[in-house]
Amino acid sequence: MGARPTAADTEDMKQNKLASTKAKRQSKAVDSEEETHSSQTKQDSLQVTTSESAPSKSWTIEDSEELYRITGWGEPYFSINAAGHVTVSPQGDRGGSLDLFELVNGLKRRNLNLPLLIRFSDILEDRIERLNAAFAKGIARYNYDGVYKGVFPVKCNQQRHLVESLVKFGKPYQFGLEAGSKPELMIALATLKTPGALLICNGYKDQEYIEMAILAQQLGKIAIIVLEQIEEVPMVIEASRKLGIPPIVGVRAKLSSKGIGRWGTSAGDRAKFGLTIPEILQTVDMLREANLLDSLQLLHYHIGSQISAISVVKDAIREASQIYVELAKLGASMRYLDVGGGLGVDYDGSKTNFYASKNYNIQNYANDIVAEVKEACVERKIPVPTLISESGRAIASHQSVLVFNVLGTSDVPTGAPEPLRDDEHLIIRNLWETYDSINVDNYQEMFHDAAQFKEEAVSLFNFGYVSLPERARAERLFWACCEKILTIARQQEYVPDDLEDLEKIMASIYYINLSVFQSAPDSWAIDQLFPIMPIHRLDEEPTKRATLADLTCDSDGKIDQFIDLRDVKHVLELHDLKPDQPYYLGMFLSGAYQEIMGNLHNLFGDTNAIHITLTPKGYHIDHVVKGDTMTEVLGYVQYDSEDLVESIRQQTEHALQEKRITIEESQLLLQNYERSLSRYTYLSA
């Protein structure tokens, strides 16, 4: 075994390796000089600019429309005006719009701080109208003898003002509610008063749940108990006998037709809810034996949320239609067919079967359901059913916009490096020469050289052969290489695989006044895509590429996936921050599921929520729901604010006695502590 090398030997070996690498690179450059001469001349004329450089042409709002794809996902509610601000048209294409930037500023002047969740009640009304109009048109087109009666699944958004608005807007269409739990049943029973509207009772049920649903008929409600577990059948029979009231029941079928996307397993033999075909037949026998077969009036199925492909909808309704007519032939008094949820939202505006989009519109969806059900019923000479859908996401997603401000940024060093000095370390010289050699023909190779030299600089630093200033100089040179390489790569039609992450590596981090876990939990949990864009300065070119980091002390508290036409992009184009000027971003189409599923990570609570309606003179604030204060969120985890204040008071008294704090300092601490308890959990803008 040879002797362990000394520190001097190690330094010599590293210097020799660096020199060898440099010589190898120079040799390759000489070997290829003749081949690359013409392209080098082209490169010499190429002005390599940074991502923050001035735009080469004037930027227009049309450029912003294309960049953020607002026309694709936003129509008919969101667009950009001549001032470069996002506008909201709450009534769709029927006219009237609001400047979102000016609206936010107006709300701030009312001491409503960001982040702000703005709910547009008119959009909710418009979504209900569009869904009902689509089914009405489909029914007329196919001469369907039945009607459509939709229901809103309360689980999508249980907020009181929203549910109450939905019931009000749905009244002309006898639009009902769907409850998936006992608490949601309590909401639906008290809120839904529309004559003829349906109350669909899903989810796990106990005896109390079932009895309430049956007794609701005595209040004039059409409450349909959907049997999802075979164990529920005898419970319903027993409750009916006890109360002397025949129930209205349905069965949820586990279809063989497969769903698609993240929720594709909602269907199939191993789905969480529903009855298999043998269990459905067993249910029919049990109800017939109890003289309650006439109570079986509904077939329900669900093949998952956010169905992106219309073919999946067609396959499911074809199978369900056959089950429906077979149940009618068995003697059940079938009247309703509930196609469940799944009507998708085009989050990225691509109109494809990508999981964040859909390759159909509401009219396609309604037409296919109406046509398939009619065909099955006519063929078997069965009266067509009342059609029901539980389209929660498609109704609720568009109505709310989350607006939040950027607090600051973290950027990689950019700009041309300082000139090389004669006395600099070999690793610095190698990095400088790498930077100076980068061109359109060798930029991929130069990236690997720069990365290697950077790693060697760190290794030399760890052995004590490079000083801290020298390491900093090496890192700046590395980032300068990356910036130059990225500028070239952006101009190429094809980017090599090993450079795909360079855009993200070079991206800025924009710190946002928001908790992803509270306000966009699906973004964190299942990589749900929501459109995010600035709500102003859209007449300016965004020269930064960035990812978003929230307020929580959690590495997962970030957003680094954004909508794109081709797939998903990992940076968002944003503007430079201007001193003493706010920068607002909006998250759109997040009105379903996000609010109720948010959590209190780091004790960031609910945001301020404002309900807006359009008026001839502008807008009216219908409701303000203040976000959580620190006292409220601390109460959720069993802390009493008075006890906390008393604890701080006692500590300050003890510190006063030991002369570690002055009276003035102690009072300032107590005042700040008590004042903070009554304030918003987010940072002041």
C-alpha cells in the first residue's frame, strides 16, 4: 500500500487535473475550429443578453394573452384590458366587466388586506344557467321526453354564502343539492327550500341520517337515499317500518367502465363506494321482499372527478343506461338517472384530454348523455328518466379568484463577470475561459465543463486550497456561464435533455403572501394546476422566470408547476419588482374544494373572503367574511389568548425584577403581543 499523499501532493494532483482538463478542452476547441468557424462568426454577431434585458420589441396585451393562455381558460369571464389589467366579466358574454387590479385596490382601502379571496356571485349564476341551457338544448335536439334537474355537491364548497347563493340562482331550474355526509345533510335540509328540487343523499349513513332523509319528505322535499353499501338496505327498510313512510331510494352502481386521470379509480369493482351488479340484484330482492320495490327510483354512478376525455363519458353512460332499463324491467319504479360528477374544467385552456383540460364542452357532454339514455330507453320501450348530474367542479371553480402579493425575490447572480486578473487561481481562470468560449455550437459541452469546474472549486475549498472570496468568484462565474448558455438554449428549437432543468435552476424565487397548504392544497397534494398570472402590468414584457414560495416554513410550500400549451412548465414569467410598488398575482379557477380542504400549517388561517356582484354603477360588496385572526387559529389548537398574554406579563415582571428589561420595553412587548393576537395571520402588505 502506498503512503497517504500529503496536503502538498493533493494540491499538486488537483492542479494537474485542472490543467489537464483545460488542455483537453482547448484541444477539442482546436480540433473543431475549422468545422465551427462559420457558426462562430454567427455567434460573434449574436448579442447574448440576460433574461432581464430590455425587450427586443414592444410588448402588447395580446402577447400577455398568449403567454398566460387567458383566452383559453378564462373565456368568457377573464380577459385583459388596454391598461394591462385583468378584467372580470361576471355575467360572461352578456356584458359588464370589472378591473380586477382596481377592485383589489378598492378593497384594500376598506382595510381588507391581502391575500383576498374574491367570489363573484354572478359567475356562479352564469355557470348554473349555462349547464341547464346545455341540457335544455340537448333535450330539444333529441326530442327527449324527460327533463334535467341538476344538483350541486355540497362537498365542493360548503361556505354558507355560496350555498345560499347557489340555491337562490338554481331556483328557476329546480336545482338541488347533494349531501355526502351527515353535516352536509344538515346544511341541505335547512337551506334547500325550492319546490321540486332534488336532495340526493350520498355517503356513509347511520340510522339517524336515514331517518332524517325519510322524514324530510314530510317537509315537501324530494330526498333520495342512495344505497352505496349493501348494509344500508336493511337500515332503510327498518327506518321505513319504524316511521311508516315509504322512502325514495336509489342504488349506486360500480361500473366496469373506467375513469381517467387521478380519480379514475372512482369506478370499477374495487371502487370505494357503490354496489356490484350482484349486490344490486340482491338489493332488488330485499326491497321486493319488504314490499318497497316501488321505492327504488334512481340509478346513480360516478366515474371520477375532472373527466378529461369525452369518450369516458360516453362509455359510462352507455353502460349505466343498460343497467337503468334492466332495473325497470325487474319491476323497480325507475324515474331518475344520476350521472354523478366529472364534468371537467379546462384549467390550461388547451382543450385536450390532458388531465388539466378537457376535449369537450358542456354542450357535447349534455348531448351525449341525452342521446345515449334516450336510445337505450326507446329500444326497451321504457319511459326516459329525469336526468341528474352532480357537476360541482364545473359550477364552482370559476367563481372565485385568489389575489395575493409578492413580498420579495431571491435571484441567482446575473450579468457579465468581472474581468479576469492575472493572479487568479487556476480554477477561476478555467471558469472564465469556459464563459468566454461559450457559443451556439458548444453550449451543451460548456455547461458540463462549467459544472465540473464548479464542483472542483467546492472540493478545493473543502480542502482549504481555495479561499471564501475565491469560491464566491467561482460560483459567480458558474452562474454567468449558465446565464449565457440559457440565453442560447432559449433560441433553439430543441433543448438537449441535460439542459432541460437549466431554466428552473436559473429561476428566481418569488416569495408570496400566501399559504399553499391553506389556499391551494391540491397544488401541493396532487400537483393540481391552476392558472396563475399577474393581474396588472400586462402591457409590459415579463422578463423574469420564477417559481413561487409561500410563507410556511416547509420546503413543500411552493408552486413550481404552471399551465402551458404543450405540457407543464416549471417557471412562471413575471415582472421585476419595482421599489415601493405592489405586485399582485391571481390564482384562478380554484373555487372548488380548495377552501374546505385547506389546513393550518404554520397556523396560517382562512383568508379574507369578499362576495361581489356586478351593478350598473360598478360593483356591490354583498358579504365580507374576515379571515382568521391569530387568536382564532390559536384557539383551534387549544390555546387561550388571555392565558398567553398573562404568561408574557409574568415573564416581563420577572425580567423587570432582574433588571433585564426596562418598563418601557416590557410595555412595548406586551402591546405588540396583544395587538398581534387580534390581527390577520398573513403579513401586512
